[in-house]
Amino acid sequence: MMRTFCRHYPEYLMEAAGLGILMIAAAVFTTLLQHPISPIRQAISDPLLRRALIGIAMGITVIAIVYSPWGKQSGAHLNPAITLTFFRLGKVQPWDAFFYILAQFIGGLLGLVVAARLLGMAIVHSTVNYVVTTPGAAGVIVAFIAEIIISFGMMLMVLFVSNNRKWARYTGIIAGVLIATYITVEAPFSGMSMNPARTLASAIPAYIFTAIWVYFTAPFLGMLSAAEIYVRLMGRNAVKCAKLHHQNHKRCIFNCGYRKQLLNGQWLLYDRLPDHGARN
């Protein structure tokens, strides 16, 4: 355990920072677009348009994290459900999975703490309320089903796109577009979590744990189901790595299925020796 931690702690810190930044962005953008004293909120009366703008802002934030130096090195999971799914697929070692998930929970909570200091009492207002995720008016069952669907869709996209040599470099962009779409369309049903660390980060300071079981079960069920379908369709060997962006010079700590070679300025990806991920 300690050997793994000492070798890979930079990636754990990057994961914590990534989700922390995401939570700060969620709180800031929600406050700007939803708080009644915000000039932007006063100028835009349509709730669907405001939600779409929040979605676009969050999608861009995710894209920026995935393609940042930290995201390129850690793989930018930012979500325990994604990490656990890649662990299930044999791409993440057990202790790496443990520390990734721990870092994500800690990073998300610290991000909310920072956001609360930045926003003051504005974050407490009912229109923001620490950006908690709770079931919408349609009820808990609908929220549960909705969370499974969006989690399933996200993971299936990640697997199909990141393992396609032509499209792999665009995985982060498509993930950002999906998140923007989900926030715009799905948020009224469940708050659009798809991420237990993100939900808990908001629930703790807000003291709101309504139907929290939904957000600790549905994302895992959806993503693990997507992985099962992908493996049945494409085979386990089709899953090359646990990174969302692999066309870079950063080290890879996973059970990586790529060997990178730079030729005429382009990265060529080949099947590689199985000990590559463990030795870097």
C-alpha cells in the first residue's frame, strides 16, 4: 500500500484537485445564474436557458480539466463510479482505485468548503443551497432511473470513444458535451449527479441527505452495466486504458494497453507489453 502511495501520490492529488475545482465551478456558476440578486439571473428569466448556460459552463470546465496537464496524467476520472468501473475492467490496480476514490471524496468536499468561503451566505440561499443533488418533483424512483441512464450513457461513451484510435483524443470534449446536455435536460429529475463524491460533497455542508442512496447506487449500477455491455460486444481486450486522454507525454500508472511512439509529430498507439502501467 505505502509503496503504491509513494509512487502514485501525484495522481491522487491531481484527482482531488480536479473534483475540487469542479465543485467550486458548480457553486460559482449556479450562484451567478440562479441567485436572485445576481444581475445575470435578473437578466435571464427562462429557467431552461439558465440551466443550459450552467451546463455549458460545467461542460467547458470538465473539458479544461481533462485536457489540462493534471488531467492528462491522472486520467481525469473525477468520479468514484468511473474509477471503480475501470477497476472492474482490470485497468486500475486495487490500491490505486482505493486512493483515487478517497482523493475524489476529499477533494470534492474541500472544493465545496473553498466555494463557501468565496461565496459567503450566497451559497446558503435556497436557489443555490451548496448545489445539492436531490430527487425532483417526479420522485425518488424517477431520479434513480434517471441517474442510471445518464451514468450508463456516459460510461458507454467513454469506453467506445477512448478505445477508438480515430476518436480517442476527443473523449474529453464529448464528455463535456454530454454533461452540458445532462444538466440542461436531466437535472430537474435528479439534480444530475452521476457522481457519489460530488453528491456527498454538497450534502455534508448543507446537511441534506435526502435519498442519498440513489446517488451511491445508481451511478455504479449504470456505469458497471455499460462496462458489461461493452465487454460483451467488443471483448475485454478492447479496453486499452483508464485515461480519458492518452495522446500525451504524461506517465500512465494504469494497466495500460497502449505503447506510445512519436512519429512525425503524431502519437501512434500500439498494443504494448503488459507491465508498462505498473512500471511507470
